[in-house]
Amino acid sequence: METSAARPDAEAIRAALPGFLGFVEQIPPQYCALKINGERAYDIAREGEVVDIAPRTVRIDRLELIETPDADHAVLEVDCGKGTYVRSIARDLAERLGTLGHIRDLRRLRVGSFTLDGAISLDDLTAMEQGAAVERLLLPIETALDDIPALALTDAEAHRLKHGQTVALLTRQDRERLTALRGDVGGDGTVIALFGGKPVALARVEGAEVRPVRVLNL
């Protein structure tokens, strides 16, 4: 196992962090779940082989040094897009600082609108009996969809999406709906399609068409 005697201080760490912000190229760690020629990378790595993993573009919005409790440890917080490997951030940050580093503890503080304030520990959940007690802890499915742009459907459009069919939005009123929506739609065009205020499907807007991604039978 490699070691390094170099111990960058807090000032050096903070100076390096801006270089990791925005859209950056990142090579996933050797021990990850990506498939390489049909095998998981971590299975190949456990056999002692070096895995050749192509770099991928990820988005990092915030990377902040919270504290340095001692010379061997630094506590950081990161806001990042999906597909980002935090272990790779630690590896690459240490390399840029002329040393070696790894993640000792990794704690997810938030996923979308869900934070630790509303979290329940696995031990507490296991201790509960199945039934009403557990049901009271479940949030409505709409809670997970709050931050996804919404597209209201007509009855006929909802019927098509429910049956896995594409909906074409070609009339002037349809184009106005799309124009009003496009400012909110994310990079992948994902929307939540609603009929009568109820979710019908997760869908993707492609040009003037709405294609179902996952139908919601609620």
C-alpha cells in the first residue's frame, strides 16, 4: 500500500478546491459497480487486476472544506450531480496537493428535496412492526416529484401516456404549453405528466413529443 508523508494545510486545500468545480472529467475508482466487458469493476479489481475505466463528465456545484480536525484528516462537503464519485474527488484532490488520500467516512446529507431531518435509521425501522406504524412514515409519491417540472395533460393525452404511447404536441396551444415549460425542464428533458393534478407518468420532452419513461399507476 502506498503512503505519503505530505500533509497539506487548510489553506492549500482551499486553494485547490476551485479546480474541481463545474463540469469536470473524472475517472471512477477501481472499486466501483461499473461493468467492464460484462464484469463489475470491483470484481476485476478484487482479483488483483488493474481496471481500465474511461473518464466521464460529472458536475460539481460546491466543494467546501468544513474543518481539518488534525493533520491527517479533512472534512469536506460537496454538492454534485448524479454519477459523481466522491471517492474519486478525494483521490484527485490529494494527488493535486502532492499527497495520497481516501475517504474514511462518507455521509449523504441530501438527495433532491430529502434531507437527514426527515430520515429514519435502519435500526429504528427494523424495530417497528409491519403495518400502520411503518405506513405512517411513508411520504406520498408526489413528494419525490416536487422538484420535477410538471406538464398538464388532457384526458386523451393522459390515456396515451398511460398505455406507453408517445404524445405529439403540435397545435398552437400545445406549442405555448411547451414554450412555458422549457424554461424549467432540466438538461435531459424530464417532466412529470399530470392529469387532474395527479401524476400519470415520468416523461421526456423531445422536440414536440412527450415520451413516457415510467408510467405511474397511482
